[in-house]
Amino acid sequence: MSEISMTSNKPYIVRAFYQWITDNQLTPYVVVDVNVYGVLVPMSYVNDGQIILNVSSSAVGTIALGNDSIEFSARFGGKLEHIYIPYGAIAAIYAKENGAGT
């Protein structure tokens, strides 16, 4: 029996939790491991190799939850930054208000 190759389920899980959290009028936060290759975040906001980001549409404006990464722009200390997060760098997604998520 040959093994069937499948894509990662992580993008689907993250998008589903994002949708569920926002559908319930809560604020989605992601915990990002900045040591993963390709992560683009403002490093001055990193603590212990991680950054926690509010990814709600009110915080970031337009957000693209693609097949390989999450991309958006957000202001940090008044400066507009382009954020790029490969799904492999996402350690968690949860609702700020009650911690629901994974």
C-alpha cells in the first residue's frame, strides 16, 4: 500500500479558529515563534522568542490567511510594519477575552 501525501492541516485549523473567534465577536490573538524561517515581525516586540499579535480586522485592517502564511500590516509604536507569518511559526490561536482556541 503506497502512502498518500497530503498538505499540512495547520492552515485549515488556523483559518477555522480565526473564523470561529471572529464570528463570536471576540478578538483573535496568535502566538508566533519568531525563530521559524521566514517570520517577519518587529523584533523589538519579541519576548523569549515569541510575539503575541492581535490579528482582528479592527487591529490590522486587511489580513490575508493564505495557504502558506498569514500576511497583514499593522502599526507598532506608530510605525506601519508588514507582518509575514508562515503557518509553521504559529504556536497558538486563541480569543483574548476567554482563551478559547488552540
